[in-house]
Amino acid sequence: MDKIYIEGLEVFSLIGVYDWERVATQRLVVDVTLYTDLSQAANSDKVEHTLNYAEVATCIELVAKSSEFELIEALANEMIKAIFAQFSLPKIRLKLSKPDILANALNVAVEFTRENPH
């Protein structure tokens, strides 16, 4: 299976459990692997034969911007559901990072790998 990677996509979301986290959006970083067949695009060199990764990035950004989840687990799950709803993909791996949350850690993240239920 071929893959398209979007790495280090910065998004902003109202996310967190604590009251101080609920007053302003926070920076999150998304790394996503989109599993798909790229053979037609590789042979044709035509953009219409591949997945538009800019549209996937926009989908992720819109989910982050419009949500108010407490947990990054819930937000990551919602991002995956939105990607599956908009794009025909058999499988997605998504890592959602909250890099600015712990002063003594570089990052806190969750990672999900999901197959399309349809």
C-alpha cells in the first residue's frame, strides 16, 4: 500500500481539561499518513489521479478550529472520522501532538491507526 505523509501540520484548537486551557486556542501538531493506491498517479503524472493533500490538510484544520474537546484523543478521533467522510481511503494513521502542555517535556501525543469502516 502506498502512502502520502503530511508532517508537522500546525493547527489551533480549544482543547484541554483545565479551566486555564479553555480560555484560548492552543497550538497542536498533526502528522498523518494516508494509505492509498498511488500507482495511477505515478504512471499518469496527473494531479486528478492522486489524493489532494492540501484538501486533507484543510479538513484537519477545520475540525481543529471548530471543536472544543477536552481530550486530544477525542479530537484525533474526530479528525480521522472527518477525513474518512471526505476522502476515499482504506486506512489512516494520525498522530496528534500537544507540544506546549508540559514544561519539562518536548511533547505529549496520541497516535491512532484506523481502517475505513465503509
